Amino acid sequence: MAKLSACLIVKNEEQFIANCLNSIKELADEIVIADTGSTDKTKEIVNEFKKTFPNLKLLDFKWSNDFSAARNFSIENATGDWILVIDADETVAKDDHFKIKDFISNKNYKQYSGFSFVQRSYTDEFKREAFEYRGNDGYKECNEYLGWVPSRLTRLFRNKKEFRFRNVIHELIEYSINESSGKIFAADVPVHHFKFKRSEDRKEKKLAMYRELLEKKVIENPENAKALFELGTFYRYIGKNKEAIALLAKTLGLRKDFTEAYFGMGEAFQNLEDYTAAVECYQKAIDNCKQTNTKFKDAYFGLGVCYTKMNMLGEAAEMLQKGLLLDLQNINALTNLGAVFEKLKLFDKAIASLQSAIVLCPTNARAYFNLGIVYEKLGRIKDSIKAYEKAVEFDYKRKEDILQKLNELRGNKKPEAKYTYGMSYDKKGEARVNRL
């Protein structure tokens, strides 16, 4: 029977480490933990766990601003036939243990050197890029969340000396496996990731570290398209949109087929409210996807927002619907489409789209607010009041204005003009109340 070593690198992970270790204790034959300088209770928790799982190695590793170095240190101290890489804020469902054991022992998989899993970063923020709604997913790990942001990564691979991680940040094992002519199997196994539960202080510290490492990577590799793209994406994430555009443009100068760079530039231009430039970038991302036979749904959603801002409502509806053909349960797109249908006076379609968004996310305050506007325009005052009340209940912005509107509607008075019923949108595509 093939032996499995689970390898982790940790630092100040007292919030998560126990759950992680408990999720793999019946799967792994050995656990190797490289601690890069914990000052909290991480080591205490690990040593307590070791009392019931003696085949655990807790090793100190001096942090050198290099994630690959730390990863490689952990796997170099592993004795199993296979390596499972996992982080402290992740877990593996017990129901998937048998699949992983089958991968490493069944002769049907002997031609593979590694297995990639889908990392699910759980969140309620359905406006995040690439967000996937949980639907009727059977994993209990997602019960507290609306869905997740997926990322496929090779997490299980043979313990061979030639298989080592590369990159100081966003470290990957795939390069060395591919160079050794190894095959990687895309497995139907999720890794459950809870990074969005981290405290704001920890998030800020991690962002600062990532920025330092990404900037260092670009300085050392100024003509590396991937390094430029990663830093450009990071800058966009922290709101430095002009800097992001410059880096992504340089990325495309090196690799004209870099679809994600076109999309990133589109988002950055959209954030700067340069919608014409954003449309051009999003369209290039879509055209490039067609050439590579991939789907880029978020580019369609971005186009929908930009066309709405440009008052090109027919085009906005078309793009949002095209994106929804690729992701039928995209809450943000359904909400935006409902608002666009309302502006086009297609009220039945607006109601259907907004109600679909609410079914998926019953706390969607913006959808309730938009629905209240539609019902009010149709003269369905009782329904409008109920929708506005829900918007207030779920803390929609400018709550005081909505409460005033509710007082007017309940008093059977002719409402004062408070909103333009078509609404406008902020730079992220969210409906915004307008004073007349």
C-alpha cells in the first residue's frame, strides 16, 4: 500500500490548524509541518495533536521570503511515496479520503505523476471575479457560504527528488512535473479553503507580504509576462488601477494571447470609469477565448456593466444574458440584468431576473431594492413596500432615503421624486440611488 505524507508550511495559524490536521489524520500516514516563525499558539496546538498522531514532524524553517523554499523543505523531510500539499486554513472532506487513497494505489492511475484538485475559497461575496454559487452542493463545508472562488492546483504528487516547487510566491509544482514528462490528472476533489475568515489584521499583513514578494519578482524578472501579470492583478485588487494597466499592457506586449491580462485591463479601466477602453479590453478577452476554445463569462458581465454606464441598454442586456448562458446562477449578473430590463421597461423580465437573484441569495438587498422600484412603477404598491422593507432589513445603502419612500407609500401620498427609476451604476456595476 502506497504511503502518503501531508506537508504544510505554517506561521501563526492557531485559528485554523486544528481543523486542518483533524481533516487529514485518517488520510495521511505522516504529517510534516514546516513552521516559519510562529509566535502564537500554533506549535502548542500541533504538539497536543502529536499525542494522538505520533507520526508528525514539526520542523523550524527560517523564513527567506520564498514560499517555494519553504514548501521544498517540507517535502524533502517527507518519507511517503506520495505528497499531499495542504495549507493550515484548508481541509479535505472525509468523504474524499477514499478517492485520494484510490488515486495513489489503484493501477488504473499508475501513469500519472500528480493530481490537481479544485481549491474552493469560500465566501458570501458573490460579486467576486469567478465566483461560483454553491447550488445543491453536498459538501457540509460550504453550508455557511453562498459559494466559492475556484482555483485548480496540483496538490497530490509522487515523492520524487526532481519534483520541486518554483516561484517565490504563487509557488507551483507543475513546472517540474511537466519538465519530467509527468502527467497530471484533473481530479474531481475539492480542497476547502477558508481564507476569508482571517482577521483584517492578518489580511493586511499578508497583502503587504505579497506585495513585497511580487514587486521583487518583477524587479528580478522584468521581461517575465507572468510576473508582470501577477503584480498588475495585485495592484488592481488594492485599487492602484493606473499602475495595473501599465503592467498589464507590458504583459500583453510580451504575450498577445494572455486572455486574463485583457480582462484585468478591462476591470482596471472600468474602475477608472473609462468604459470605452474597458469595452475594448473585455471584447479582446472574449475574442481571444474563442480562439483558444475557452469561456470567459466575466468578460460578458463586465461588458454588461460598461454598456449600462454608456446607456447602451440593448447591448448591456445582450452581454449579461450571454454571460448567464455560461453561468446561470451568477447572482450579481441576474441583479444587474433585472435593473437593465427595468430601464428598458421590460418589467416582467425584470421581475423574473430579480426574483431569481433573490432565490439564490435571500439577503440580496440590492435585488430587493430594484424589485421595489419595478413594482412601484407598475402600481403594485403593496409588493413595492414589501420589497423596500426587505432592502432595509438587509441594510441596503442609503437606508434613510428608502425609509422616507416607505413612509410616503404607506401613507397613500403621491411619492416625492426621490429616485430616477432606471437608476445609474457605480464603477463596480452596483445600482446607485440618484437624486433628481
